[in-house]
Amino acid sequence: MQYGFIIDNRKCIGCHACTVACKAEHEVPLGVNRTWVKYIEKGTYPNTARHFSVMRCNHCEDAPCVEICPVTALYTRKDGIVDFDPRRCIGCKGCMQACPYDALYIDPDTHTAAKCNYCAHRVDIGLEPACVNVCPEHAIISGDMDDGSTEIAQLLAKEQVTVRKVEKDTKPRLYYIDGDEASLTPGETATSDNYMWSSQADGVGHFARYVEERTAKADPEDMVRQLGGQGQNGRDEANAHGAQGEGAGDGAGKDAAARRVYDAPDKGVLWGNDVAAYVWTKAISAGAFLLPFAASVFGYSVDPVLAWAGCTVALTFLLATTILLVRDLTQPKRFLYVLLRPQWKSWLVLGGYALTFYGLALTLWAAAMWTGRTEAAEIIGWVTAALAVVTAVYTAFLFAQAKGRDFWQSPTLVLHMLLHAVLAGAAVFAVVFLFIAPGENWFAFVRNTLTAAIVLNLLVIASEMLTPHPTADARKAVQAIVRGRYRGYFWVLGIVIGNLAPVILAWFAGEALLAAAGVGVLIGLYATEYVWVRAPQDIPLS
């Protein structure tokens, strides 16, 4: 038994009955939707066409939201329905990043993830989903696709159907008959902050609690203009009213650029400053231990005071990493669920354990050094170094599980994060040298490591920016970084201050100049992480 949906676009009239029924059935709060109807228009009046597409969870056979969820709050039932348990959800928002279809949201009342669950409570007692019952045109068909006697199985056998984002290999179970490519592919139409009957410029979900405040501050005259069909973008009223249905002027309209005229509000940036900062602090923590450990492996004599300084920095920034991770959750009180109720396929879980064991290993190493057990400290050091590497790179695998963000699927992301840990470690010791005098060999090791890591980092960044990306979404993210809204962070802070200036300063012998290079590197690392985290999230998923 495998349940699925068919949306018959030959019948859909865009009435929103499915959206309303879903909201009523599940008490979905204002500002978020489990199912919604996207409108696009093509052509210029009078040769126009309007297309409707019902958007919702695709109940994928290989659901990336289930794989990334660290606490099994999302799970696939035996009948194929992807359901969720809000009692377990910690609000990490990983599922929202993993879903290529923008189907999940954070409920502003419960502060947990939610989505269409196929009205599982109705299906269990033999009823159809609420949206199917209320559709006046029978444009939504549900049922068991494995049962040849059902309407959905017969339609799948005889009709040409399409699915969204087949390249993601999620095996979605939401099919469209006569699906319009411009409507189903997000990149075919530009997003806007001002759609018909909607003026939502900022995020929704956990931001929706501000909706009453926003409404109170709204301009009444502007609201009247919007209700009258004239939005802030000055769209001609005739164009807004000229598209009366899919069949209206269907010939000439198809060649013109498609535009969205109604859509769900933007959810905003899901992983923001806290996540960018956590990637940065994590790199510092890992690098602060790895650098003196690597120096001792290569035969350099490491001053015990500097080794202690590295351990102290590592523990301090590891604590900061943990605080940032917990603060980013919408259910921070449940953060221990990651360790106590783990879902082992999730890199959030594996990363959580890596951070935990890394902190434990650092503490054991410090205890062994404090008690003079140098042989034990050497053995523990190898374990700690291995955990530091895992701590540095696991986020690359976590981002890879976020299948909704194409730019994060880069195979160089592991090397990118490992290099950032090495850079951060060298930068930290370059600053520490202002307070603790290094030996000549140790100073040269840090300077050479910093220089080599900067050169390699520039090469990796160049490969990530210049190598052709396979998807349009990834290419848009690159354009936003190189030429768009993030170009200042990338070029000025990331490249010039974070790489080019430090590599020049590092060649000067003075400790003060090396410290300046270290500060520049740390600034550049944060700017780079900020850009890498945020830019892909500007690309619409629906």
C-alpha cells in the first residue's frame, strides 16, 4: 500500500478550497500553509493565460526530511505517508532545508515543524483527506497507487503525469496531470514581496507572530489599491484582470515571460547568523587543537604553555558552538533529544556526538597533561585530533543532506571546512603570539601553515566559484555571492581582508604583523561562512 496524490490541472480552478479545508482540519495558524495554490500568468492582455498549481508535501519514497531529522520527529509510515510527531521535534529546521519542495514550516504556536500529513487521522478511519473532499472539481485525487482498482492507479496508468524536481531522486508521490513547467519549476518565475491579496515581505512561520503588528502598521490606502488589483509594483489593472483562466488566449500568451501573481509567503532565512557563527566557532575550536598537535607530529617542539593555550581556546569555542546550536533551535529545551533520541542517519546526530566526544577528549587530554601522564596524553591526543577533524568537517555532510539547497551539494565542501579549521587554528596562534612569546621554529611553523592554508583556500574558493554548476539554483547562488547582494562580504571581507592581505602580512617577520594577518583571516572566515550559509537560502524552492 502506497498512498499518493494526483493534481489534475485540467480541472483545477484555483478556488483555494483545499487550502481553507486544510487550515480548518488541522487548525493551521495564520501566515503558514500545509497546502496552497500557486498562480502564474503568461502573456500580455488580452492574450493571457493563468495556470494553477497546488503545492504541498510530496510524500516522497526517499524523503530527505526523514533522513536529516535528528530525533525521528518525521517518519515514513508503512502506507507511504510521511507523517510527523511534534512532541519530538526540536525545531532545528533541517527538514525545511532538506525538502526540495518547500513543504515544511515552523508552526508559530507550537514552535515545531509541520506539513501536510495526508490527513493520516482521517485515512486511518477510512476517510479521504479534507482537501479531496472539498475540491469542487475533483481536481485532487488520492488513494493507494498499488491497488489497480483505485482511481489514482488507473489515472497513473493512462495519463501523462509530471512531478516536481525529478532530478532530486526523492521519488515524489505527488503527480500533476497537464502540469505547467513554468508553474512547477521555481526558477521559471521571479518571486515578489507583493502578490495579489498578499503583502508579506519578511519570513513567516516562527515570524508569523508579528503579523498583527504588521497589519496595524499597514497603509490603508495601499491595501485598498491591492484589493482593487493594483499592487505596489504598479501592475496594470487590465493585466491583472485579463487572465480569466488557463484557456484564455492560450496561444499567444505562452511565448511571453511567465510571472507569479499569487503564492505562499516567503519563509525567510531559516539558518541565519547563529548557524554561520557556529560553523566559524567550530572551525576555531578544531583548529586550535589540531595545529599544535600537527606541529608535534612533524617534530616541532611545542611549548607546553602554547599547547595549554590551544586546549583552552578549543574548549572555549566548543562551548560557544554548543550555545549557538541550542539558541538556533525553536525548541531549545529539547536539545538533549539529539543525544537521547537519535536518528542515526542524520548528520545532526553524528555531529552532536562528535562535538560531545571532542569536548570529552579535550578534557581528558588536559587532565592527563595536568597530572604529568605524558604517554597517556599522547595517546589521547591522537583520538582528540581525529575527533577535531570530524568536528571540523561534519557540517559539510549535514549540508549535503539539505537537498533543497543545490549550492551545498558541492563535493569540495569537506575540503573547504577542513581548510577553514587549519586557517582558524593558525590565525588563533598568530594572535596568541602577542601574549605568549613563541620559539623561532614554532613561529615559522605557524606562519608557513597560515600562508599555505590561505593559498589552498583561495584555490578551493576559485574551484567552487568557477567550476560549472549542474543546476540553475546553484548558479544563482554563485551569482549572488560574486556579483549580487553578497559581493561585498565575499570580495572585501572574504577575499581581500581574509586572504590576500594576510598572505602578504604573513611574510613579514614581525609578530605584530602576523597577528594582524591572523585577525584578518578570522574576519574573512566568518564573512565566508556567512555568505556560504545564507546565499543558497535566497533561492526559492517553490
